[in-house]
Amino acid sequence: MTTDYSTAIAACNQCALACEQCWTACLQEDDTDMLTDCIRTDIDCAGICRFTAALLARRSEFIEQVCQLCVEVCAKCATICEQHNHDHCQECAAACRACASACRALIN
């Protein structure tokens, strides 16, 4: 039976985009020092989400390991973004939670 990865690929790509938009918006905020962890984690999360989507698309043998890492990074990014009241942070956190859920579904 072939697993359909399209939902997880879409969630990973949406999360990467949300993270990219979040860190860009964070850099425009008045107190960027307060958002340093958010920006760093957004960058890491966008990278792992793009990487995970690519491995899913080519049905890599490392899907389980990469999806587990993606779940962990997305969960951390969501937790950090949820601490900020900015709309872009809240939207990013939601995308991260959705991505983590989609990846978790593939490995559980």
C-alpha cells in the first residue's frame, strides 16, 4: 500500500511559508531583541519543513526520522510564537501545529 504524503507535503510547505513571513514581520517590529528566539526558530523551522516536504515528495527512506525532527522543531516554534501577541506569530504557531500534526500522523 502506498502512503499518500500530499497532506503532509502541503502542511510542510504552508508552515515554511508562515515561518518565512513571521520572521520577516518580526524584523519589522519595534523590539526585535525580544523576538530573537522567534526569528531563529522560524528560520530553523522553515528549513526543516522545506527539507521534509522534499523528502516526502521523493519518498526517501529517511521519512520517519525527518518527520520526527520536523514534529519537534514545529512544536518548539509554535510554543515560542504563541508567546507573542503579533498576528504573524499566532498564524505561524497555527501553521506549525498543523504541520506537526500532519507529520506525526505519518510516523504513528
